[in-house]
Amino acid sequence: MGLNHAEDDHRSSSSTKTRNCIGSELQSAQPDRVLENVLENVLHFLTSRRDRNAASLVCKSWWRAEAQTRSDLFIGNCYAVSPHRATARFSRLRSVTIKGKPRFADFDLMPLNWGAHFTPWANAFAKAYPWLEKVHLKRMSITDHDLSLLADSFPNFKELVLVCCESFGTSGLAAVASKCRLLRVLDLVESVVEVADDDEVDWISCFPESQTHLESLVFDCVECLINFEALERLVARSPCLKRLRLNRYVPVSQLFRLMHRAPHLTHLGTGSFGLSESVAVGDQEPDYASAFGACKSLVCLSGFREIWADYLPAIYPVCANLTSLNFSYADINATQLKSVICHCHKLQTFWGLDSIGDEGLEAVAATCKDLRELRVFPVNTREETDGPVSEVGFVAISQGCRKLQSILFFCQRMTNAAVIAMSKNCPDLVVFRLCIIGRYRPDPETQKPMDEGFGAIVKNCKKLTRLAVSGLLTDQAFRYIGMYGKLVRTLSVAFAGDTDMGLKYVLEGCPNLQKLEIRDSPFGDAALRSGLHHFYNMRFLWMSSCKLTLQACQEVARTLPHMVLEVINSEEGKVDDMEILYMYRSLDGPRDDAPKVVTILH
């Protein structure tokens, strides 16, 4: 009896210990789980990429929670991380943005077959995210097969934006149009759409015949004829369409018909704005002004390819409500611009060609007091010509547009005094890109370097994050950038610089520098070595036509094993030549799809 009682007591004691042990484990595990649940709920309110990245670095539990709650992924360099690593960490993505080639690829400085292929990403996403809704790509190579895979793999797909992309054609667009029944956005911006006579597909006709969900359709870069009747029907059955940008094959007479179908548009790219061949000789042209006048919601206007100035009065009725006007394809003069701009008092964004001259810029300055962004592009980029815009229009903008936050200005001449005036009159500048066409051009009034002008910009514009410099610059200009450009994240240098010390000032003085792109400048090995302490914090470094040696680049590659150093040459086998150095950080090491003109240093 006693033995039985003892055994019962032992079993009871063991059972109690076991329960206590399990209970203690549960008690220790439950608070962690509760904390992660609370954390996940909080993280849902974090939308900034920078804030989310910071949260993921706190500890392991925060790292897991942030990954579980992230629905939008931004990858600034497609070779910085592999598709496998990205899909393994983030399991609930609905939106993905990926950038491929660096920006200087836009200036034909990279071989066409360099890489940035979307295919491995498309294959990975098709397996990992059947619920994916949005894909935004910039400077990527995406094929028709990739587009077909997107269309087949994601039944809820809603948004495709391709900026400066290539390698796809109309058959891929047809697959997206026909199979993505919930598509809201199809934007093709400055992309190269391959068109072959024997392979061209009428992709506009492939959208569903039922009412669509389209909110934005942008195809101004597509260089082929469009089935207008199909486009007109598409616009008519897309009641949610707010943004429409047409290519140059859509004449103004057809634009007139589309505007009557969609008076609710807020953003319109006009396509061709020249004389309409579709209006028979002797017939009265449509009342284009009435069509624009009916679009009461229009706030953004662009296009104007092959412009005929006599049609410009047609847009007068909408000018009063415009916040954005893009004349960057319209070769118009100051008088023609003034007839339009005098009505645009609400304008916040203006893009134009330098054909408007200083007089045109003065008109913008006199009218557009709320202007936040200005871009002036060159009609002629030859160095030996005198451009139509100068420091005169530049100063006028600084005096009249005191709220300016971003400027891109191409010109053939500029003075320190004008740039200093800009820095004082527009202290809220976040982006300042001054591109003086020509090599090492000084201040034309004093023949001195442009050091003091750019120095004033970084000193007086406390919010500056993006800077592009050009003209005759000494090390002093870069010393100013290192001293005052503490928030600068992107720096572009073209045809400028003096000695390696200049770049050393920048790399040692700009703690937030992420992207550094340099072309046709005298910086060499010592300048490169001066950034060894900072390169791991940067997204990329680009140096083309500089004074680098292969030996110095190899030393950097050995010192920084987690950086990828690509030597890019125009011809195969020229390993010892240093035409281009492209260096970037990568979690997964060198890529495996480099062409023969690319040598990856180890």
C-alpha cells in the first residue's frame, strides 16, 4: 500500500514538474509572440522604405516582423540581391519596384547587352507571389515571354509600369492586355518597344470587350501605328480612366474624339499636335478648344509632338487649372510660349526646350509663382554653339519662383553670380542639376571657375539631396560639397574636376552619399582609394573616362570583398583598359550573366 502511494506521489510529482516546465516555456514564448503581434500591427503603419529598413535592424524579432508585414519591395539595383534571397525573406509582397542599369545608360555609355534581365525575377515571383498586383521596372530588360508569364501567373495583377525598359514588343503587351482582367495601370515611359512588321500585334484590340478597370494608359513611346477605332472603344468603356498619354501616331483630330469620350481625364498626353491629315481639304476643323474646355478636371498636360503653333490657343481653356505642363517635345519660341504660360498661374511643374529662350523663362517667372519643378532641355547639344538660354533666364526664375524645389537646367553659359542668386532666392531646393554644355567652361564674365556658385548652392540650400555639377571646377568646389553637402545622396559630375583631392573631399565629407556618377573627369586611383571607408554604405559608384588603373581597382576589389567591381569596355578582351568602372554592393556576390565586354574583378 505504501509502495503504491509512493508511486502515485512520484507520478504526481513528475507530472507536476512536467506541467510546470511546459507552462514556463509557454509563458516565456507567449510574451514574445504577443510582442511580435503588436509589432506587426504597428509596422503596418510604416510606409517609408527608410523607416522600415531602420526597424528591421533593431533585432531578430523586428527583422522577422518587418519581413512578414512588408507588402511593397523596392530594389534599387537588380544585382544587389538575388531573386531567391528576396522571395525567401519577404513572403507577402503585393508590389515590387526594381531598378536595373545605372542612369548613365541613358546616354549610351553602356553596351546594349550589359544585363539587368527581368527573367529570373519573373520566374521567382511567379512561384512565390501568386497574389502579386504591381510591378514597376526601370532600365530593365524585359522580354515578351516575361510579360506573358506575368499575365499568366497573377490573376489579380493590376499595375505594370515600365520606365526606360527594353527587349519587349507588342506581343507581350497583347498578353498583358488580354489576360490581366483587373488591370488598372499600363504605363510605358521612355521605353523601347520593339516593332517588326512581321511580328507586330494589335495590342490595343486585346483588352477585354467588357468594361475595364483602367485608370492610366501611357504609350507615348510606342513607335508604331495604333488601331484608333479599338483605342476609342477602349476609352469609352473605361469610366475610371484618368491618365492617357498618346503616341505621335494619334493626330489632333483623333485626340478631339477621345477627349469627348473621356472628359473626366486629369492627365493628358496629346500625341501629335501638328496639322491633321485626317481632315479633308476644305472641311472645317473640329472645335478643339471646346474639347479641352469640356475637360474640367485636367491638371497635367504633355505631348505636343510635331507641334503646329496655330493649335496652341486650343489649350487656353484648361490652362488656369494646370499644375503640370510638359513642353519638352514642343519646339516653340518665346512668343508662342508666352501666349500659353500667361494663363498658367497654378503651375507647379514646367518642362520645356531651350528654344523658349531667356524671354520665355522670364515669362514663366512672371506668372508661375507656385512653381516647384523646372526642367529645361537642349534642342542642340553641340558645344561650339551659343545656346538660347543663359544666366539671364536663370536669374529671372530664381527671382520669380521662390518656392522652387527642383531644377534641371541645360545651357551653354552660366555665371557664378547667377548660381549664387539661385541659392539665396530658392533656399528650399532639394534637387539642383546644372549641366553646362561644353568641357570645363568657366564663368564667361570673370573667366573664373564655377566654384563659388556651386559652393553657394550646397551652403545655402540646406535640404539639398541631389546635385549635378559641370563647368570649370577646381578642388575648392568639391571641398564646399564635402563641407556643406551633408544630406546629398546623389552626386553627378560631368566634364569637371581638377585633382584627386576633390573627390577625396566629397567621399570623406558627405556621409549620406548613396550614388556617385562621374564621367569624363580627371579623377584617378588616389581618389578611388579615398572612398574605401564609405563604399559599403553606397548603392553604386560609376566612373567612366577617368584616370583609373586596373591595379588600383583590383586592390579595391580585394579590400572590399562584398563590393562588386565591373570593368566595362566597348570591345571584348580589352581588360587592361578602364573605360568604365561600375561598383556596387551585393549580398549575393558577382552576377552570372555578365557579357564578355564586362570583367568582374576579384
